[in-house]
Amino acid sequence: MKFNTGYQGREAAIIDLFTATFAASEGEQEGSLIGRLARDLLGGTAERDRFGCTAEDGGTLVGAIVFSRLHHEQDARTVFVLGPVAAATDRQGKGIGQKLLAHGRAALRSAGADIATTYGDASFHGQGRFHADPRSGRPGPLRAEPPGRLAGTVVDETATDAA
């Protein structure tokens, strides 16, 4: 398996992967929504404000991950939020998502990012070395739907400054 940073020229395949993966697990409407999100992130977000990685096996795209930069005028740290992440439906359960997450975090760290964050269940994301930030107490930038599904900010425990 080959892990790559970036996705130039693979945008259509990545969008298709997100659409198909989320449609299979969450339904057609969710697949369409996540596919549009991926299209908007890859096509409409400044390159310095997005960061992505892919996984390929034998030249076939089997996974992708996207991080987007968060900005806060009172905090100069470089912060990226995780999402979406997908592994091809027929390749799930083989650790591709976790390996992509590890590759992405290491690449972000090498690029100078201070924090990687996500929304979600800390026990799930804990597999990827994310943990609940007890100091946060701040709401995330997006309203969670349905309530509780995207609850709490989770911070990468390997960040150089998570205060």
C-alpha cells in the first residue's frame, strides 16, 4: 500500500470515493452531501487551507483524508480540522483509515501545523491518537446534526502546544 500527501489530478476519484463510501454506510443522501463537501473542499478551498492524503493499492485509490485549516483571530496557531475520511467499502476494517490518519498527522506536523482537531467520539478517534481536550469548553464552528453525533472538540495529543 502506498500513502501519498496531496491529490492533484485525483480530485474526481477522491470525490467519487467519498460519495460511494458514505452512500453505502449512511445512505444516498449522506453520500451526496459528503461528495459535495469533498468537491467544495478540493475545488473551492485555497491550497494553503487544505491538506490531504490518499492511499493506493496497485494504483487503485482505496482511501482518502482531508484536513481543512481553522482560523481564529485570537489564536495564531496553525490548526487543521479532520474530515472527511474514507476507505473504500470493500477495504474497510483493514486499518486503512488509521494508517491514513497517522500519515496525515505526521505530514501536517512536518508542514508546521500545531494542532489537528476533529469532531466526534473521543473513544473512536482515540484509535487515531486524538483525545478529548478538557480545556476547550468552546463550541465548535459548526452546529452538530443530529445532536450528539458530532459532540466536542478532540485534539491531537501529539500537537506541540494543545493549550
